Amino acid sequence: MLRRFIERVGLMNCIMLLVVISIIITSEILFLQGKKMDAIFVAFWAPTILGFMNYLKYRK
């Protein structure tokens, strides 16, 4: 099942999605530790990476 997903989506996209998930988790941890400004700064990375992935996917 995981192999089919990786083949369908692509290995690099799967790696980037794992990076985005780790960024979201890191942001949550920072927020719960009381470092709210750092959490907001880190949280903006996730949509930026997803937007870059879309740009690379649809660029021709």
C-alpha cells in the first residue's frame, strides 16, 4: 500500500510531505512551550514548501 502511494505520488513529493508534517509538529511543540512568535515563524514554512511543490509540478 505504501509502495503504491510512493509510486503514484513520487518519492520526492513523499519526502517533501514528510518535511511539511515535521514542520507542523515542530511549530506545535514551540507553541506549547510558550514560544509563540517562533511557532508562527516556523508555521509559515509549511505553506511555502507546499506552494513551491505546486510550482515545480505545474511549471512547463
